[in-house]
Amino acid sequence: MLKALWCGLLGVSTWVIAAEVWAAETTYESLAQITSVSQLSDVQPTDWAFAALQSLVERYGCIAGYPNGTFRGNRAMTRYEFAAGLNACLDRVNELIATATAETVQKEDLVTIQRLQEEFTAELATLRGRVDALEAKTATLETQQFSTTTKLSGEVIFAITDVLSGDSDPFGVGVPRNSTIFANRVRLNLLSSFTGKDELKIRLQAGSTPHPQRAGGFRYGADPFLASLGSLQTTPEGSQTFNQEFPDQAGSVEIGTVSYKFPVGDKLRIAVFANRGEHVDYLPTVFSAVGDEDGGSGSLSTFAQYSPIYRIVSHGAGVGLNYELSPAINLSLGYLAPNASSPENLTPSSSNGTTAGGLFNGRYSALAQLTIQPTRNLAFGLTYVNGYTAGTPTFLNDVGTISANSPSLISDNSRRTINAYGVAGLWQVSSKFAINGWFMYTNQQGQSAGINNESADVYSYAIALAFPDLGKDGNLGGIIVGVPPYATRSGVVPLYRPFLGGATDVISTIPNRATPVHLEAFYKYQLNDNISITPGVIWLIAPNQTSDNPDVVIGTIRTTFRF
């Protein structure tokens, strides 16, 4: 009976019409009131409901369509939706009566409407109660929210890790035995947007364990050249992503990346870094299937994340640009200065001689990359980096051997320019398997105040196999085989040659020198949307470029919380 009354009023099935009235009233994307049924592209004069829709639109004016100009007449509805649709038409009828146009409303219609209103009194009251409750909750959120423009995201890593073997002391320089440790790292990101297309990022971070070689980190793989001089210097190879970037006090909170990214037109995007920017923060891709910006959901090691070319004298203030030359080709340019905030001159006599120079007169890294993506599943790129550093490691987090990071004998003051060339690629073979790899060559040229500077040649290459959703959605398996940055030649300036028996190449003095190899296998198991557990093993062969050092095996169980 009720349905018949409604059909008598509108000439159409209530369960179709009122649903669309409700959808038009409640959707965030609904159109303004239409004035003609012809504005609905999917309603034809031959449709059985055409006359009813025409009456709703042109007689009562209480129906609207969707943003794409459709009506979607086959959509289902609930009684609450019906009540909302009825209420919309009642409001329209009352408006017509109030504006002295009651002649357009027939007596029979008013009787039917009254009966419908009585029938759905409970639903209308419930609906109003829901709206009132929603408005109250919205008001509470608006008054208590942290910010209208900022969201907080975080990552917390707990890791149990140990050097299972290889921390012996073949050179007799005092390499200590390592113990099992429980490490942690916390990152909090404040992400703000002011236009919907831009992003202001402020990162706070703290951790408990520096990477190998640094004070408080693991010790293994002594440097054979420095060991001959009686110095205890161990390799930084095997560094994991949760190790701190710098040997700051454990547990202290520091400001990490501070950046602002925004588009200029449809093809250009700009990233400005005020603190600790990295090249990977603005590039469209780093051609890695196991990388996550040194986070806790990809590979265990920093070496496996992506090509070391992106770590050359990185981590500073500067700018990065991405320009879309075509849908398949992207050009990226970037400039970072680690000591941009220091106004002192970078001179041997300055008190801050290796960490000064400001934005343009000190250490820097300039990058250019051409990214080519001919198909959806295939991408490769060509990368060039020009840099300058003094007294500090070549690669961020000291990725690679000591000879690759600190070829100090190529000049008499540790100053050097760097030119690096890299090629990398990523192939998403299927939704369950991907492969990526890279090759990098770096030349480091001494820049002392005198003459007869020497140079060093450094190489790195690797291949990584990734198995997304292995065993379960969100899981990730990974196998990485590669060679971390290592020097094949590192010259000696004439000043130092007498102390080395006349040697002109430091690498030639390494006993039983060999190419270092990095092997890694891990499996990230996604417990739920926010928690994952990643067991894995890192195996280092010939650490610090000599087979005299025993192979190092590192075992880790990493738990990552993301929110």
C-alpha cells in the first residue's frame, strides 16, 4: 500500500527514485539542482521511468544527478535513504507552498505526502539524530585536532642483531668480540599540505646504535693498510638501515629531513631541503624493488637499498627538480650542501676546516639523472654526480670499504673532487617478482694546495631479486648479490711515498687483496597493516678488500611498527 501511494504521487518505483534523491543530497560530489531531465545522459525518453523523473525534475525540482551527468537508476537503497529522499521532496513542497506556488501541488499529492511522512516518522527522527551526532563529533574534532593542515606518521624499529661469525682479529690490532644487541630507531614525520598538491615535511628521529666502525657499533674486518700502521680501523660494510647516520648520543632526538615539495605547472616539481636532504628524496625512482628510503620495510642493509651513487656527499640543504620531458622520460637535477649553514671558509687553517664553506664554497653533491620508462613494468636510468668533500667519507653512512670512502693519500689534506657515473634498471616481471640492478664507477681526484695530486677509482655493482606478496599480501622476500664500493686503485702523493717504501698505489700494498662481496637474504612478514617482522642474514666476503679478513655473517630479526 505504501509503495502504491508513492508511485501514485511520482509515477515511478520509490526504491529507485528516492535512492538517487538521497545520493544527490549526501554525496560530496553531487551536482546542483538540474532543471531538465535531458541533462541526465543515461535517461532516455523510452525508459519506463522517464515521465516520473521528468515530473520530479521539472514539476517539483527535488532531484540531482552525479558529477558525470548520469542518474544511475539501478542503484539499490535502504529505508534510511528512502526517508532522506522523501524529506528532500517534502522540503521542496513546503518551499513551493511558502512562495505562493501551491497551485502546482495537487490536493491528492498533499494527502499522500502526509501519509508517507507519518509512515516514516521514526526513520526521519533517527536520521536527524544521526546528523546531530555527526555534527557534534565534527565540532569536537575541529576544536581538539592537532592541526588542520598537518598529519603525523611514524616508524619504530626494534631489532635484535649480532655478528654470528667473522669478528676475529687476524691483524692483531684489537678488534673486539661482538655481543648480541637490541637496537631501536624512531622516526616521526610531520607532513603538511597547504594547497593539496604541496608537502612540507619535518622529521624527528632518534636511535640507539651507530653503524659499524663508529664508536658503539659493531667491529669487524680491519683495514689491512691502516693495520700495518698500527691503527684500529674496521669496515663500515654491513651497515643496516636502522643504524644512525651519525654517531650522535644514543637516544637523543634530532631534526632529520626538513623539506618542502611543490609543483610548478603540470610538468615540473621542485623540492627544497633545509636540512638533511638526500637525492633519493626527490627523484622519481631509484630503480629498486627492495628499497624504502632506509626505512624498516625493505632490505636490512643500506647497501642493498639502492645504488651508492645517490649517497655521494649527500645529506644536506639544497634543491631538487623533476621535469617531465615526455610521459616516458623524466629529467632530474639536484644540488645538496652538507655544510650549508656554516659561514666559515673551507680552508686548511680554519677551525672548522672540513665542515665549513656554506652553501656554495664547501662540500656539495650535484646530480643529474635521465629516467626512462618505456613500459609500465620497465624503467632504467643514467645518473651523473659531481661532488667535493674534505676529510669525511665519500658515501653517506660510509657504505663500502675504507679505501673507497677515505682515499686520503691522493692529496695532502684529504680534499678531493668526485665524478661518478651510474646506470640502473628495474623490471617488474610480474606482480610477484621483480629484479633490479646497478653499476657505478667513481673517480676521486685529489685537490691539495700543492701539485702532483693523485686519484682513486671506485666501483660498485649489484643485482637484487624481490618477491612481493610472498605467502601473503604485504610480505616481501629479497635476495641481493653485489659488490659494495671498493677501490681498484688509490694513488699516493709524492709527500707520502717514502713512508710506504715508494709505493704509488695504496691498493697494491693490501695483502691477499680481493673483491669484497655482499650477500643478503631477508623475508618481511606482514603481521597486519601496521606491524611487520623481518628476519634476515647478511654475509660479507673479503671485507675491506682482503681475504685475510674472515667472512662476516650478521643475523637480524627486525620488527617494524608503522602508524
